[in-house]
Amino acid sequence: MKQLKNWVLSFVIAFAVFYLMDHAMMSMQGLPLNIDMTPAQ
């Protein structure tokens, strides 16, 4: 059970890191970070 908790925790941390990096990149370029990544018309 402890093993599973470690996997879930590491997955959540990795997802948070990638999300924050994406957020930083988008804000540097002046683009809004939308949930759907379709290009704006």
C-alpha cells in the first residue's frame, strides 16, 4: 500500500511540475493557458 502511495505522489508531483512549466512558458509568450489546446480562431 505504501508503494502505491509513493507512485501516486510522484505522479502528482511530476504532473504539477509539467503544468507549472507549461504555464510559465505560455505566460512568457503572452498566451492564455486554456484547458482545450485548440488554436483560437
